[in-house]
Amino acid sequence: MKTISEMTIEEYKAFICEDLRYRCRRDREKYFPEDVMLNLLIGQTYDNALITIENYNKLVTYYRGVVSTYEPQIMACANKNDVDALYVSIALPDETQILSQLGA
């Protein structure tokens, strides 16, 4: 396996895009852990009004939007420094923004 310094720019951009997808999944899972998501998919309900399949789908859509917005920008970067500068500027939503997304 190559180290980051050994990666070509194309490999590096693909690596950073994968990391962005991972960050979005990890962030989403703070609100909808995998076991909760699976339970929602089979129809289980929760006492917490925010834990619904509709809200799960809203967050999935939101994070997919983050990825679809930034992946093309990352892939358009000319060098690793530009990729790094863009990547560190990507701010995922805080809890207040998430609750707003969910209509809370």
C-alpha cells in the first residue's frame, strides 16, 4: 500500500473523496446508528419523534448532497495542496443544523 506522499494526484483525490464519504457516514451515524437505521427499515418505531425513517432519509439526502457538491470540486483540484485546502474547508453540520434539517 502506498503512503500519501507516494500517491499520484488522482489517487490522492480518490482517497480524499472516500474520506469525505466516510466522514459523512460517521457524522450521520451519530444521529442514526446502524442498529437504529436497520430497525427503522424493518418498521420499528421509537418514542423519540425525531427517530423516524423520514428523518433518516432526510439526513442521507443531506449528506449525499455534501458529497455530490464537494467530490467534483476535489476531483477538479490541480494539486495536493489545493485538495487539502478544500477538504479542510468542508464543514459538516453541527447538532443545531441537524435538528433544523429534521424540523425540530
